[in-house]
Amino acid sequence: MAELTTLESLLEMGFERNRAEKAVANTGNQGIEQAMDWLMEHENDPDIDEPFVPPVGNVLGGEADSQSTTEQPSLADTAEGTAGGEGSCDDDDASARMPMSEEEKLDQVRRLEELMRVKQAERRERERAEELEREKQRRRQGQELQHIRQKLQDDDMKKLTDQRMKEKMEDKMARQRVKDKIARDREERAQKFGGGVPPSTAASSQPAQPSPSSPTSHGPPPTKKEYDESRIQVRLLDGSTITAVFKAQEPLAAVRVYVQVNGNTPEGQDFTLLSPYPRHVYTELDMEKPLKELGLVPSAVLVVAKK
């Protein structure tokens, strides 16, 4: 009768018969609480509403068969026993099969519904705790992922910064090498053609010559001085200027090479040189002529012009 009470209790609570039978069978008919737990755990199973097929030896029929088997010897014993024993067995069987009253059924349903509410509350609390734990895990994984991304970005930024610093250092060293070479070339030209003394220093070290109009000066007029160096100032395309000292016998091409090395003329830009006043554009043939022959000694101003 216990299995019928569990099944009927589930039906009274509103569960479908198919689900109630599955719950009783899968819990081994261990009571209403286990059956309710099984129903709540498997309510979302895709096959929960499929027709229930009792397996061989399932508890719905197995226990009843065992009871009928155990009843047969008792009937045999009753037939052989006394009349008093037979009356006592009939009374026990009648009390076991006595149906529940409506009030008892309602009271049992109320208790089962209260039990179900408690189970559902426990289940909701468990689900909330699991959801909270999943959310914590998700946030922890997100923080770890963000930390990894930040570390990768920091590493990339450090590599980029190191690369830029290296390029700047190499560029600075290259510029310094060019400046050192230019300085050495100037020193070599000064030592070769000027005895190692710059023109400005030599001029300042010479004693002041008396003015030709001075009444104290006598003798023949001074001869024209021969200059062996020329101070050339070059105005670049952007308006800036550079100045250098060249030998009077050096060709104009030396000035152009100096502008190519030290000026800010774009690489591959073809240009020529000209005198602003009187205006004269120097040709390729002029590039082979000495500065003295072109009238650029002792000093001159040239302008870089695009071809």
C-alpha cells in the first residue's frame, strides 16, 4: 500500500501520472520525498513526458508480487490453523486495505505541498549559489584575461620604445660621424692650404695696414692681394644657409657636393647653383671651373635652385 500512497500523493499534488510513475520507479519506491526530489531534478529532461514503460522487476509490480507470494503460505497456514488465528489474519488484512478518508488525504496533500515548497526553496537557493559561483568564476577568468592582454600590450609597447630608442641612437651616431668627417676635412684643407690657421684668425693676427689716404703713408701703392681661399655662403631651398671655406682652385662641383652632404635637400632632388646678383645660373660646364675663375673669391653668396 506504501507505493500506492506515494503514487496517489503525487497525483493529488498535480503531477501527471506518467511522471509520477517514473519518479516512483526510478527512486525504488523509497518514499514521497525521494520521488519529489527526482521530479524536480529531471523536470527539464527531454524524455520526461515519454510514455513510461516499466522495466522487468520494477518496484511498482515487484513488491506487490512479493506480497502476494508471501500471502499464499499465510492462507495455507490459515486453512490448517484454528478459527481464532483465521479471524486475526482477516482483521489485519482488512485494516491494511482500509482506504484513507478525505480529511486524511487533504492533510497528507498539505504536508506534501509544504514539503515540496521547502524542496523548491532549497533548490532555488542552491541554484542561486551555483549561479553566483559561476559569475565569480566568469569574473575571475575575465580579470585574468584582461591581465594577460595588458601584459602583452605592455610588452609590445616596451619593444616598440626600445626599437625607437635604438633607431634614434643609430641616427644620432650616423650624424655625428658625418660631422666628424666634415670637421676632419676642414682641418685637412686648412692645414694643407692655409697652414692650419683659419682665414679669420690670420686676418685678425695681421697688423693694421695704414690707410692709403693717410698723410703719413709714403711709397708705392699696395699691390692687389691674391686670395687662395673663398668663403662661400649657400642659401638652401627652405631659406636656411650654410657657410664653408673652399680653396680658390677647387671647382664649383666641390660646393655642390658639400651642399648635397650637409644641406637638407631631399634625396634624389636634382638642383643647380646660381648667383643672385648679378643673376647667373651655373651650367654643368661651369661646375668644372675653379672658384677663382668664376669670380667667387674671396667670398660669394650662392642660391640652390631646382632644375
